[in-house]
Amino acid sequence: MSRCFHCFSLLAVFLLPLMVALGTRDAATEENSIELICQINPITVALDQDSISIPVFLNNNTQEGDSVAGFELWVEISNPELVKFKILSSYWLYDSTCAGYDQAMQCTLWIVDSFPIATAPVDTVGTLTQGSGWNFTARVLTPDAGVIKVTGISPPGHGAIPPIAGVLCRLLAETNGVLGDSVCDSVTVQLTINRGQTRFSNTLGNTIPCTVTEVIDTQFFNCLIESSGVCIGWQDTTVDTFAPCLLDTSRILFVDGELQFDCCDWLVGDSNGDGIINISDLTYLLCVIFIWPSPCPISPAADFNCNGIFNIADVVYGISYIFSGGPPPPCHCYDL
């Protein structure tokens, strides 16, 4: 117990200042014209992986200091026959419509329509939306589970995401059964953000980023002649204007991701060998480096930067990759 606690303590010491520095660096180096970035990084998984975590990164760099209070995220998988989104629950929604009445206006013919509904899980552990009361609704929109739409709304008064960079949430997927080795060299699954369906909004409900344009309402009328409180003469006018907040596509950047399969003994970065690269692998790596004799058997997978040495540089590399959208390990796997 004490050794595990020691590993987590070491991780906290290294993790907090590095994440702050990395987040500050990202915000400072992005183009000033780009105020919001939504990004899916490349992912590499084992062939038979039944729990694929897809992190969605958000860089809120709005010049006006807008906080993200809501979003609609639409992601599509190019090969749902190989990889599909996980389904949490599924049911049928029924809607009844009367199509015939008798003389007493009693319905004599009902038409029942049914719609399949499939909900999906969303992981927020260690993300910008963790523990802040965000309300998520995630639906799988196609029978092959290749398209997902996630809606997130923060509670009034708190939980909105200020200008900062980090993981917005994680989508969960799985491989469609055990796949053959041939897909390792021939298939790359694309993870595409639908530009027309993905939106972010601030605490006022306005789109981020937006441009305000004055629009003349040509359907506005003035009453010219009134009689007994009733207008009997109208004049079409163009004096009424309104200023809608429209999405400014020049100031938002969507970065698609891709998923590849590994046919190897160790996936680099997966220090503890559970098939997923996450914070647990950093804890395991610290156990390898700082505790001797170590209760954590060492493997080539712990070499995040692929230089053949296991040291704190691997921890720094892993923190950047997992939490700040840094580059993946320069080598994918070790074959023995």
C-alpha cells in the first residue's frame, strides 16, 4: 500500500507543474486568429482491444475570454466494421398518431411509429469537465455504431471551461471482434469531426467563436392608419435591424485523428500492459524508476521517448502525450 501511495505522490509532484506549463505553452504558441481548437490525436491500439479511449482535446484561446458552457460534438468512424462506438443502452421510442376519427371525435385508427435509440458512455475522468456537474447526452446515430453525437451542458453559474487547453472528454469505442494481423499494415481508421454539426457556445448561449453581423429585417412593418385599436394600414419598412452571432469558421480549427492497430508484444507507452495508454502507465513508470527493488516489472513499453533508457524524460514525454496533445511515442511497438 505504501509503495503505491509513493508512486501516486511522485506522479502528482511531476504532473501538476508540467501540465500547467504545457497548457500555457499551447495557448501562447497558437495563431492569434484561431480562437478554438477541437482535436483528436492519433491512437494506436491492440487488435482485440474492447475498450478504446478516444480523447477529444479542446484549446479555448478566445480573445474575448469566453468560457465554454455547452457543446455539440459529432464524430464519425470511417471503418465501423472494424471499430465502433460503445453502446451503453438501446431501446425503441414509440410515437402514436391518430389517423381516423368517428362522429364523436373518438380516434378509431392509430398509427404507431418507432425509432431506435442507442446511448453511449462518455468518460470525463481527468478531463476539463470532471466533477463540475456537466450534463452529457451521447447517442449513437447509425446501426453500425459508426457515428456518435455528444451534447454537453454545464450547470448555470459554474462548470464552464475558461480559456485553457486540455482534454474535453473521452469517447469510448471497441474493435468489432478479434481482427486478423493483416489490418496492421493495411488499415488506418479515420476519426472525423463533422464540421457542420459540431458547435461550442458560451455562458450566454452564443456560438464560439462568432462574428456579429447587422442584418436588416425587410419583413418589418409599421402601422400607418389605426381604427378602434385595429391597424388598417401598414407600411413595409427596413428600419428594424438585429445582430445575430454567427459561427466564424476562420477562427475555429478542427483536427481529425486516426486509429492504427498494433501487432506487437508491447505497445509503447502501455507500461503496465493493460492495453490502454493513460495516467496509470505514468504511475507504473515512476514505480519502475524510483522504487528499488521495484514491485513493477520493467518492459520496453515504459520507454515513452524510445531512446532505450528509462528515466524522468519518459515521464515528461508521457505527460505531454496523454494530457496536452503532445506527439505520440516516436516508435509504435517492440516485437520480440
